[in-house]
Amino acid sequence: MTKKMLILLLPFMAVACSSPVKESLPATVTLSSDILQDKIKGGWAGQVIGCTYGGPTEFHFCGSMINDYHPIPWEPHGIRWWYENAPGLYDDVYMDLTFVQVFDRLGLDAPADSHAMAFATAGYPLWHANQSARYNILNGIMPPASGHWKNNPHADDIDFQIEADFAGLMSPGMPNAAATICDKTGHIMNYGDGWYGGVYVAAMYSLAFVTSNIETIVTEALKIIPPQSKFYQCIHDVIEQYHKDSCDWKMAWFICQKKWADDRGCPDGVFSAFNIDASINAAYIVIGLLYGHGNYEKTIDIATRCGQDSDCNPASAGGILGTILGYSNIPEKFLAPLREVEDMDFKYTTVSLNDVYAMSFKHALQMIEKNGGKREGNNITIPVQQPMAVRYEKSFEGLEPVKMISMHGGKLEKNLSCDTSFAGAGIVIKGYVKGKDDYIARVHVVIDDSITETVNMPASRHSRRNEIYWNYNLTQGNHRLSVKWLNPEKEAEVFINGCLIYEKR
């Protein structure tokens, strides 16, 4: 271990539950090339390890923590098993790789549209904000409109939060530069708190290169988020509770559950214990980082035990701590199974961990030079940026979900319209199509005889539309709704899972 690495580790050698005093960020930091590479590798490796650790419990504990008596096993060849048998677990990583490859191919100034098309046409399956953005892009709605909440009911979901690691890893010590990258890529699929999740995670990664003080990282990174946002207030509450009690992570969890666990956007999370909102899941990342006190296993274990998206959250926490520690200081218990897969390409890609270690190092050197840093021999000097708040955005402004209503058994009959009435100012019609992969259902929606839209709904999982219809611009009051399937086919079916109603507040 080098002297520099030893210094970086000193805060973690303290007694359990103790915390180093928050520090100010330095003006500059000089790292050797070897240490910079080691930290970048630690970030990617830590992300994969954390994702694997929490994989078996993903969304099995919604609205509840995973109690201590519940074992979370770690298998010595477990990462390889997931790679070979359930590679979709690593969407946290192969989604990042799409953007890394675009930067590698087109340079640091690659436009948002290039990222968007690479993302939309990639072969991997998507969900939530990502899939809604894919549909938008494939149908001509490009970023930032593709991620805006009026075009994407999942705008506040976790999607970009789990994909923003690359932006921080290529921007060591430069959180504002990372935020600029996030502006370009994160608005492909998210807006408001959903976008802030990625900006915040990227900022924490960025600062993990220049300080080992975890409280400094989570607190300074939060300065990049507008304080009037729900996202900021949720994370601020976690930090404040940590100041009161740095031992009991479960109390911090209870405070978040009581105050911040309501989901007002995602049609699958409203009125459900399931919660894929970025704010609450980011809180679980921060709980893991703070209450893990620099211990790698404890950090990913706590982030996992907070529940909900319990693979993505330890992936982010593990990646950020892995950046602080560096690859060479991640416990061998976790590195040994990782080494078995480092030369294996991630599913849906031609990129392995060893490939992305090298690409991110190259991009980091380019970003450092672009932002005024320099490389002299084996030493790299980074001009550390003081985080500055990005612009304020808020999804679902002035709207409150009030109820879910059903429509005549939840299935559209051929050649018949399905009608209902509702009182409110907004509606999301949940539904899906079953049929041959090349079939596209055409569904006609009419509200009050004056608002009409014909929606194309592919049966293909790759290009599907997450919801049949949404409208957040209705006048508050009573409305009539009619839905009709225009092109019925013998082997196809169109289902309506319910109508989510919003009122003005």
C-alpha cells in the first residue's frame, strides 16, 4: 500500500460508529497516475459487487427494511453465475456503458442526440423512465423532451440515478463538469428529482477522488442540488439524523419512510408499497455510505437492507466507496469473484470491465485537461470544483394523485369502446398489448369529445409504450373518457390496468 493510499484510509480505521469531522474541499489535488487508475477501477468494480450483493432481494422488500436476522449470502462464484444466468441484473452497468462508448467514439462533445439514439436502439430491455424515453425517441420526441414529465410519467424514477456513475468517474474532483454531462445524458429519460438523482450520484463519485471523508462527500455533493427540491430535503434529513445519531441507521430509515416514501409520479408506484422514486432510493445510498463508516461490506449491506431497489442502491454506494478506497483496497472476499468476469463482455455489449477501466481513465484525463488540470510525468493535478447548484426543476407541479379507477374488466373488446367518467385534472391510463412482436395496436382515446389522440402501442417488449395514455393538462372538474381499439387482430389483446387520477393542489 502506498503512503498516499494509507492517508486516504485513515478515517476508516476509527472505532465503529465514530465519524471523521467534516472537512473543506481542497483547491487542488495531485494524484499519481496509478492512484487515479486504481480509484476508477474501484468505482466500476464496487458498482458491480454492490449490484451482485443486493440482486437477490431487489424489490422483494417494498416499504420494509431487511431485518438483521435475514441472511444475505455472498457466493464465492456468484458474480459469474449472474453474468451467465441473469445478466439483466447489471443494467446499472451496461446502461452506463452506452454513454461511455458514445464519448469514446465521438469525443467529449458528443451531442445529446447521439447518446439518445445509441440508448434507444440498443438491444437491452428497459423499464420505467428509460423505456418511456426509448418509446419517445423512436417516435420522434428527442431529449430533453423525451425525459420531461409531461411526456414521461416516470420522470422522477430512479433510472438516471443508476446510470450516472460514468459521469462522476470521468470527472474526478470536478462535480460541476459531471453535472454538465448529466444535463446532456440525464434528460434523455428523467426530469426534476429523477434527474437530480443522477446529478447527485455523479457528484459523489467525483468528490470521492479528492477526499476520503464520507460526510464531506455526501454534504458537499448535495450543494449541487437546488435546496427547494424534494430530493435535496430528503437527503438533508438523512444527514441531519446522522448528526444526531451516527450508529442507528434504522432510525434514519424510519424517518425517510415516514416523510418521503410517497410516490406521486410512477404509475406503478402510486398507491403501492413499490417505490422506484429517485429521492427515497438515493436516501438509502446515503444511509449506506454514512452508517457504513467506510467499511465496504457494512456499507453495501446497509444500503441493501434499506429495501426497495436493493441492487441499484448498494451498487451506487459500493461504487462511490470503491472510488474512495481504490480497487486495491476492496476486500479480497469481493474482488476474487469479480476477477473471474473482468474479461467477460456485459450482456448486450462488446465491453468488459477491463475495457471500461481503460476507457474511463482515458476520458478522465481528457476531462481534467479540458477543465484546467495538468499531467506532469506520473502526477496528475486536478483543479477541484466547489459544487454549484444546477437549475431547479419540478415534475408533476401542482398535481396530487387521488385514486385509481378500473375500466370494465380491464380489457378492450374488439370493435367496442370502453367508457367511464372521472373527476380530476390529470389522468394516466395504464395498460399493455399482447400479440406478435411486429404487431402495433392503435388505440383511440377521447376525453370530453374535444381531446382526442390515437396512440400506437407496439406489442414488442423492446419498443413498447409503458402506458396507454396520459394527460396532466386537464381543467379541474368532471370528465368523460372513451377508449377504443381501432385495429383489432385475432391473436392480439389490449389490456387496461387502471386509470390513475390526479387533482389540482
